[in-house]
Amino acid sequence: MNTQNLSLEHVTRPSSLTNTKAPLLIMLHGYGSDENDLFSFASELSDEIFIISVRAPYPMQPYGNAWYAINFDAKQGKWNDNVQGASSRDLIAKFIDEACSAYPVNVNNVSLLGFSQGTILSYAVALNYPEKIKNVIALSGYINTELLPEPLNPANYTHLDFYCSHGSVDQVIPVDWARQAPKFLENLKIKHSYSEFPVGHGVAPQNFYELKHWLESRI
């Protein structure tokens, strides 16, 4: 659990590197989950990577956490609390700074791995605070433009690299939403790759193998 007094609760998997600062991977879980969910990936990833899996700040009942509320309203239908989303975005950026101070990691080699709502936040953090991020793995999510800066300046994003993937039969976040990401990133001249897999709202084994190879070739 959070062994350092940082802003967000988290679990860590230390790096095997002892003579140099390690690449850092921060995992951001989906709506209603917690820090243990994506952390199950840790044992399958390179032991050189320092891994932190973070718990979102808003507790849900009876269990789980969220980066922002998703509300259901008779007039508006399903809508996101973007005020909470923006607060979580900025809190993650603060947490990155804290983690880079607290742990033996390379501040210039920070990657985000998000799933679903965690992916929406990963996009938002990288595009609002590009100086803090190198790589983003965006699983089963989409770009929420309400959480992005205005205007977007491509000059700030030349170093970023995104791996995006989605289930082609996702019933939670429509695949059409995810398919907008490559064009969006292309317009900003951001390096990216995009893959689809014949699954629902989850990560297929071949999806994990592909993202693992993508990440480990970039750290």
C-alpha cells in the first residue's frame, strides 16, 4: 500500500535496476475498480520498470473507486462530472511529481497505462501536462475533449507516443468513440498506434502481448 505520504493511495512493484533511475509506469484503473485491478499485469512486464498502480480518489458504494462520477439523469441521460474529472487530472499530475521525488525513477521516462475511465484520464494528463509524460497506453477508452486545454499546441507533443486499443464489441464504451482517437492524434502530429480486438470491455491476451511489446521496446 501507500508507503509514502503521497496524494493518492497506491501499490508499487520496485524495479530490478539498482544503479540507475528506473523507467516509471503508472497504472490508472477504470470506473468502479481499484489499484489491484491493473496491478495484476505487473508480474508480466519487464522487471526493469518501476510500477505504481493508483487508486482513484472518489469512493463508490458498496466498493470500488472512480476518477469522476458518471450520473444517470432523466433529462440529460448518462453524463460525466467533468469538474471531478478535471480535478482528478490535476491530482494525477501532482502525484507524478510526488512519485518522481519519492521513488528512484527517471522523471524523463514516465509512462501511463489506463483502462476505460483511467484511459480518459491518461489522455487528459498527457495532453495537459505533456512535459511529465513520455508514453501512454490507452485501453478501452476515448478522448474527452472537455478535459483538454484550449488551444492544443502540436509543438508541445512531439515527444509523446500512444498505444491505443479497444474491443470491437465493447458494450460499455462504443468502439466508434475509440476510433476517433487516431485522427485526433494525427492532427496533432502525435506518434500513435491503434488496434482492435474481438472482445467486449476488457483486455484480450493478444492485446496484452501487443501492449507489452510496444511498451518494452520504448523504455
